[in-house]
Amino acid sequence: MAAVYQPPVSDSGGELVIRPSWTFLARWERHIAWLFLLGAVFAVIRIYGRHPSSLGLIAGLAFVGVWFSSYVIYITAYMLGTRIIVTADGVVVTHWFRSTATVPRGELARVVRCSLTDEGVAHPTVFAFSPAGKCVISLRAERWNRSDLERIWRHLGITPEGSWDDRVSDMRRRFPGAF
């Protein structure tokens, strides 16, 4: 597993390839680590409590090992299979090794940066709108390096509106007709 951040592949001429940042993943995942640790301790105690022998302890630890390994495989596959490719023709957002959004350059008229608030927690988000006002790309920016996201819009010649500090709780009211 590559734990080092790799900057975008190209920025001048040709296509620009952006991948999620491993450094931002660590910051985003910190709160989940405590839940994982608590769940692992609980699983070992429950299994050992039902089978108070070394076999029960080994089974509990094996369960936690399989659980943790599955999580590591999931995160690695997500990080390696997700990317944004910017070409002269448009933007392709690939998620989990398959294309989820292909947007022609002519369909990108406006980009908005903001933070969506959900129960008091702010999630940095980027929205790209067509000339008709329809949302053509929505991207949670938590796992991306923000300077890399800025390079996408600079590569396309679009100046983003708003800032990451703009908190939005009701998207339908802020951007009517976008969804």
C-alpha cells in the first residue's frame, strides 16, 4: 500500500490526473480509529467470555484481524481506484475503477466551493454546474488535496466561487433547480 501522497501527473498540456490524498485520508479517518479499537476490544471480550480458553482468545483475535484486513483492502481499493481526469474535452470522475461521471467541457460553466453542514459537521464540497444551472458534478472534498482540486479548475480556465468556509445547510434553497 502506497502511503505517500503523489501529486497530479500533468498540469501543462495533456490530461491532468488527480487522485485522493493519503494524507487527507488519515485526517478524515481519525475518528473511525477509536470506534474500530472499541469494537475490536468488545469482539475479543465477547468471544473470550463465551469460550474462556486460549482457543477463544485466538478466535477473537482472528476475527479482529480479518475485520481490520478487510477494512484496509477496502480503503486501498478506494484510493487506488478513484481519480479525476481532466482533458481538453472535459472531466471524467472515476470511482472504484469505473466511470461515474463524464462531463464535456462545454457543460462546465460554474464551480462552487462550500461546506455542507450535517448535524453540525462541515463537509467540504465542490459543485460544478452547467450553463442551464444543473449540477453536473458533486464531489465531497474531504479525501482530496484542496490545491489539487484548485488545479482542476485552473486547468479548465474556470474560477471557482465561494470558499471552503461558506457553510450551507439547505442546498435546495442556496442553489435552486440544481438537484
